[in-house]
Amino acid sequence: MGLMKMHRWQFFKRLAALLSVAVLMVTAGCSLRGEGPTPLNPKGTAGEELLWLIYLSLGIMIIVLVVVFALFFYVIIRFRRRKGDTGIPQQVEGNHKLEIVWTVIPIILLLILAVPTVALTFSQAQGEEPDEGALLIKVKAHQFWWEFEYPELGIYTAQDLWIPVNRKINLELTSADVAHSFWVPGLAGKMDTIPGLINRMELDAKEEGIYKGKCAELCGASHALMDFKVVAVSEEEFADWAEKMKAPAAAVTDDTARGQEIFAAKCMACHAVDATTPSAGPNLKGFADRITVAAFRPNTEEWIKKWLDNPDAVKQGATMPQVELTDEEIDELTKYLQSLKRDQ
């Protein structure tokens, strides 16, 4: 009897531990709702459809869990060993009705989940041609940054993907090097970017705001730092942004003339400051208006200088060449970069 009590105590300890983990997972998921758009609080049509599928899956799993636990506790209480029991309980086997029930029910549950999953997968898949009236944006992933091209507007930019709210956005995604994955949790699901292949996806934003994006495919040393932002604005603000991006760069002032000379001599081979010109590296038009440097550090004088001095130390594995710069050149170049605003 003592041994049986010990085994029961161990069982209930393990059960308590499992329930604690389950509660933590549920509460952690709920807490995400207070931190802006996430897969559990989407602000786009595709994200809302995926959330409905999450709820359907969760509902089915909860029903199964409740039934299984109810039967489990009923059995261990109803058929527990009682005081004075010394024999072996009656052995029952070969109940065909039960076998049919526990075979048919899982099949039905799988169909309930599979049918809408397959239907949603095909409905969100994009054909060879973009939807009429949608804004087409070409996305190219690099180690470890994102390039965005607006072919209808003649604009090239990087890191910040500007879109108008309440309008379909068709994305054509590819990669310049290795496989990556484009993911904006607050708007839509994931789509791989593969060298030599174009994948398509559609998204929209129903509310203005900044939506954080991630690379969701392990792609190298700084995969976790390969972030970007989707900036959703009104149609009027988007049109204003596009006009400013297409405008010629502002005249260089006396304060930034030296920095512009250094940029032309040592950086222009990879970077452009004209958004109508493609470049090998990130296009820097409007660089001073961006929130981050290297996609994850604050856009401050300190971090710009660290980036220029040693890019690999800031973002390991970055393909930005190490250019020899003196402290004076870094200071002047930083001053020039901080002058690259859209409205100038």
C-alpha cells in the first residue's frame, strides 16, 4: 500500500507540472494581445483568416483534451483498487462498438480541421499574375537585409516597406543568396524567399501603424537580427511618401560636403541615395528617417559610427565590405548620413 501511495503521489506531481506548463503557455499567448499586432491580434485579412484557423484547431484540441481527461479520471476513480480487493479485475476486450467509435471520431475531427485548412491554403495562394488594382511590390531578401522595389512607381528602398491601408498588396518574393522567409506576424503568414524562384503572397493592413517583420528561416549567423518594418499609412500619406522618394536628393550643404565626398569615393559602389536607382546594397534614400541601423540598432550617431567602423562586429556575417575609414572620415560620413531625409 505504501508503494501504491508513493506512485500516486508521483503521478499527481507530474500532472500538476504539466497543468502548470499549460497555464503558462496559455497566459503567455494571451499577454501578446497587449503588445501590438501579433498572430493572435492581426490587423490584416490574411492574418484574421489564419487566426480563425488557429481558433478552430485550438477548439478541437481542447474538446479532445477535456474528453480524454474526463474519461481518464472517471476510470481511475470508478475502477480504483478498493480496500479488501485481492483478486484480478474482470478482463474485458474486443468491444467492436468502442473500436469503431474511437476510429471514426478522430477521422471526423481530422476532416473538420483538414477541409478549411486546405481551402484557406489555396485561397491565400497567388497565381502567376498579380490581382488587378493591387499594389505590386517586389521583395528580395539578402544576408541580412530586405530590398523592396515598387515597379509601378519606379522606387527602390530597403528595410521599411511602406504600404497604403485598406488596399491589397501583391508581393513577389525571391532571394539574392540563400533561402529566407518573409513574415509579418501582425498582417499575414509566412512565405519563403528562394534564389532563382519567385513566390507570391497577398497582404493588407486595416489600420495605420508600424508592423514588425522577421526572417523566419534560419539563414546564417545574424538570422535573428534580419528584421524589417511594414509602415501602413493612409493613401494620401503614401502618395506623399512616394513623391518624396522620387524627388532628387537635396543639395549638399557646407556641413555635409566632406561626408558626401567620402560617400562618393568609398560607399557609392554599393549604395545609392536616389530611390529611383537600384543598388547592390541597401538604398539609403531617407536613411535619417529610419528608426534603426542594421535593422535592429537605434538610429543614433553612436550606432552609425559603430556600424561604419566594423559592420561585422555589429551584425555578424553581414556582407557589407569592411572599408578603411579614419575617425575623422567616420565622423563626416555619419554627419552626411544623418542628413539623408525624405523631405529634403
